[in-house]
Amino acid sequence: MAAFTMPSLGADMEEGTLLEWLVHPGDTVHKGDIVAVVDTAKAAIEVETFLAGVVSELLVEPGTVVPVGAPLATIETEDEAPQQLPRAAPPMEKHQEAAVPPPAPLPQVHSPLVRRLSREHDVDLAQLQGTGRGGAITRDDVMAAVARTAGPETVDATRPPTQAVRATPYARKLATELGVDLTGLRHPDGTPVTAEDVRAAAAAPVEKEPVETQLVETQVRTAPPREDRMRSAIAALMARSKREIPHYYLSTTVDMSHAVGWMHDRNRSLSIAERLVPAALLLKATALAATEVPDLNGYWVDDSFQPASEVNVGMAVSLRGGGLVTPALLDVGSLELGEVMARMKDLVTRARGGRLRGRELTEGTLTVTNLGEQGVEAVYGVIYPPQVALVGFGRVADRPWAIDGLLGVRPVTTVTLSADHRASDAMTGARLLAAIDRHLQHPEEL
């Protein structure tokens, strides 16, 4: 039996509040399945499990504040649940006929999507006949059952049943309690409506929401506002970073004329939704440069540097209500520019909507902050531990620039580096900035 514990969703996290479970005892889970939603000082995070098996017991009720590392549930892992072999039958007398029972049917293992849809729409999977491979129940089977059981007033015959509003179980319960219509909260990208979406729609403060136990009610009422908790968490982490990490700073100015010109030419042939912005080029160039200079891509842990196997670029994202989060774009160096742009937009949207996942907050290997859109000329950031470097980009602005002895006007940007002197020195940092510059001079190769 293995324990699923409260994960650390950032270097500044000491505890979190379990908002809701997305699984039940008896559910089969696989590595990477989202099983719970945890509220931290910065955001509500969808938490994955890295254990595979069957959920045995949920140890913590929603609304409980739990320290990092404390058990949340127990999971009977696959290697701990071997098939039970039948015991040998005793010898039978001659002519005795043995009553051999028919073999018990194997339990049907449903995908996480099927289980979630069945819970959201109160569909009994045991009553369904699967149409998938091997008789497996598919999403279409579940949604067809929803259409069959729904009344004529709730089903639009001109719209396929898969258009039903996706929402987490706790969000549906909360919507009923607060009188919120989930129809108007459907996300265009198809992600489930969360409890925070419902609270925002109801315009009700958290401390007044209905709760099931007096313990949870007390915890919610005494908790400070999220913005205050976020500011406190950021302040504590940055103070620790400046106190423990010997920072050094470098900067360079990069001619962006080739990059901007190439980007504009490419955008002419793309739809508005697919067009690139300079930030996509900057992220990809940084990822490729970090691949070439691995001493700045990784973590300082246990008094030694541990290089990362891929470049997961943490993006500093400002939230609408105030505060900052740094979710990571995973393995940026292997992505095409169009995919970098799409994932960047998706990550920013989910960060501001409170729908980040645990891995996106814990696996960043290098952080990039880009304040160019705010008109900032240069930014010298504070390293996000346990990372060892942060790259900053200022705005792309037209400035006088000398080329081959001739003075002209070029779009340029200031690129800065904040790095950990325990893991590298200024020569290593200079190589990273030079590599970023070189890649931006050949945007067609990004």
C-alpha cells in the first residue's frame, strides 16, 4: 500500500488546502492522472498522481489544510495487488463429480475520462454496453446514456450530447448551493468548470460559502485573502533567494531586426489566431541556448548542481487579481514555434483562470520574465530556487544602431541574466547570452 501525499508545488509551499477529490475509493488511476485540486497561496492547482493502482482510501476531507508530505490517500499499487491463484482442490473420490463454478468476469477498467464523465452526469457504468475495443466503454457510450436519460427540455436535438457542460463534481455541488447556472461558465477550450469559476460567477466571498463541517468553516473564515497570502509567499521565497543565493548579473543588447522582420513575413500567411508574437521567439531562443549551456539549466540541491535533462522554461505570469506565478512550458527546445505560441497562450489562460497542474509548477528548470509589453527597458530578476538562472527581456524598441560603421535605426532589446555563482561564473553566463543573441539572428532556424 503506497501513500499519495500532499505534494510540494513550489519552493515556497509549506502547506495546502485540499479543495476537492476527483477520484473515489475503488477507482483505478494511472501515472499522470489528475486526482485532486489543491489550493496554495498562489492558485488552485490540479494535482497528478505518479502512482498507478487502485485508490484504497481517501484520508483527508475537502477543506482541510494539510502540510506538505502528509498522506492524502492510500493507493494499492499494481505490483502490490497480484492476481490471487486458486488453491488446489482436495483429491476427489472416483466417480465424484466436481462442481466447477464458472470463472468470475474480470472487472472492467475504465479510462479516467470515462470515470470523470460518469461521475459528472450520474451515469452507472455497470449498466452500459461498451462499443470500444474489447467491449470497453468509451466517452461516446457515456454521453449517449446521458442523452437517453435526459428529458426533452434538457437535450437539444440539433446539438451532439458531448456539448454538455464539463465541470468537476465539487463545482457542480457548489453551483447548486449558490444557485449558479453552469451553462454560462463553459470554457471555450473544453476544460472543466472549477469551484473557483462558480464562486466568481456567484460574486460571493469565500468565507460565506456553504461548508459541510464546522472545522472547514473555521479554516475558511480565518484564512487571509489569497492576494495577501500570495504576496507573503512571494516575499518569503524572494528573501530566501537573495539571502542564500550569491547572484551575479549580466546584460547585453540584441538586434531584433532579423527576428521581427522574419516574424512579420511569416504572420502574413497565418490566421490571426496562429500568428506569432516576439515572446515565442524569445522563449525558443532561450531554450536552445540553455541546451548549449547546460550549466545554467537545472537545480542547486544538497550543495551541488544537478543539470536537467530537458529545458522546461518557467514563465513569469502576472495574475489579474495581483500576484505572480511561474508555470513551466515543458521541453521547449523540442517544440516548433507555432506549438510554443499555442502552449504559451494556453498556459497564460489557465494560470489566470486557476487551472494549472502540479507538474507545471514544480518542473521548471530555467525562468524567463518578459516585461517588454509593459514598456520596461530591462529587468534584473531574482532567481527562483532551486533553479540557478533567470533570463529577463525588456521591450523591443527602435534605437540608433551602428552596422559596419554606418548609423541606422534598428529594433533592439535588452537581455539580462541573473545567475547563481555557486553553479556558474560570468564566463558561463556570457556564453548563454551570446547563444541567445546568435539564435535570434537566425529566426528561421528556431
